[in-house]
Amino acid sequence: MGGSCFGEGMTAHTVEYIRYRIPEQQSAEFLAAYTRAAAQLTASPHCVDYELARCEEDFEHYVLRITWTSTADHLEGFRKSELFPDFLAEIRPYISSIEEMRHYKPTAVRGTGASVPTLYAWAGGAEAFARLTSVFYDMVLKDDVLAPLFAGLDPAHAEHVALWLGEVFGGPPAYSETQGGHGHMVAKHMGRGITEPQRRRWVNLIQDAADEAGLPTDAEFRSAFLAYVEWGTRLAVYFSGPDAAVPAEQPVPRWNWGAAPPYRG
């Protein structure tokens, strides 16, 4: 809020890949067994998500992808939990068909294709976020709840917040390249003592500003937009408080349609 909504960044989880070669005549039983076994993955606090895929070119090949909160959580948590025996009982007949079973860490080489537009592109790009923050900070400086928090506002503040929001919603890394990224954003909130009424007014005003600035009004965009605003402002309140610990440097969060960065306990 003091420098825009704050984002904490994303955690690098462990991805386990298990490659199977299952004879065609066993495929139905194999899929049924994993459908039952999946209930144990769903119930595990160490499992982030999972997906079993079948090769289109050779129906005998399958790849199971399981994202774990960490390798240790998989090996010491899930495998030693009360869930594992039932999971193992279902898949045991197919263990001899495993061709690979390894853990992988994601690298920095990642991204999304253009089949689905980013929230940044859908909103209208840099011009849309510049309009949004211009309208928003005009409102803020006239608001009796928020104006004291933004006393002595830097004339370039709205522009910087537009760069931040643009990057968060899938645009170019302009904020990181010009302002210093995540650590710079955290520093803007430290010691400001943001109150819950101020946070709530911030949330309400930026939604009003989005209307006035002509951002898309479809339910999908606005729900993702509001979800980020709620998520970011609640973190901003924490980092503005007396007990806040400065986190390790992390990348600017990247927000997408209906998806928040992974939960961090």
C-alpha cells in the first residue's frame, strides 16, 4: 500500500516424475488403481497437486507428476504417514513397470504461452494500469482515511505502482528493473503501521478506480484482480507492523487467472 500492494513471492516445490510402461490390456485396471490411490494424495498436506498423463504416440507409456512441498516432506512426511500404506496397496502391482522415479527442482526457465492472455494484456497493458493508478491516487489524496498515510507522496509514486501491478499481473519486469523488485516493495511498508480500516478503504477505492479507469468488468478478471488486492494488502498490513521480519529476497509474485502463489505456512 505504501508503495502498492506487497507480494511475497513463490516457493520452489519439488516435482516428482514417475514414468510407467503399462501393457495395453492392463491400462483400465492401472487407471482405476490410481483413481483410488489419488484419494491419499488429495488428503496429504505434503502434496500440492498431481496429474497422470498418457502418451498419445504410445498408449503404453504414462507419466505421473506429483508436486510435493519438499523432497523431505515426501520421503519423511507422506511415506511415513498413515496415508501411505493405502496408497502403496493400490499401486503395488505396477511398481515393476516403473521406468523412472525421480525428484526434480524447477529452474528459472519457466513461463506461459500465448494461448491464454495474461491479466496484464486482458486489462489493456501499461496504459490501463497507468490510468488505474492515476485515478486511484487522486481518490486516495482526497480520502480522509488514507490521505494521512500518503502525506508527502512522491510525484512518481502512481507511476511506480502501475509498473508493480503490471509486472504482478503478467506484464514486463519493469518494476524489478527500475525500482529494485521485491525488496524495494517490502521496504516501502516497514514501520508504517497500516490499520485494518485503512487496508479495507484501500481495497474499496482501488475497485472504484478500476471502474472509473475502464478496466474490464468481466467476472473472471475482476475476481482475480480483487483476489490479488486482498492478498497483497493483508501482507502489507503485516509488514507495516512492529513484529514484521524482513523476508529473504524473492521475485515479484506473478498472478494469474484464479490462481494465487502457493500457500506458505
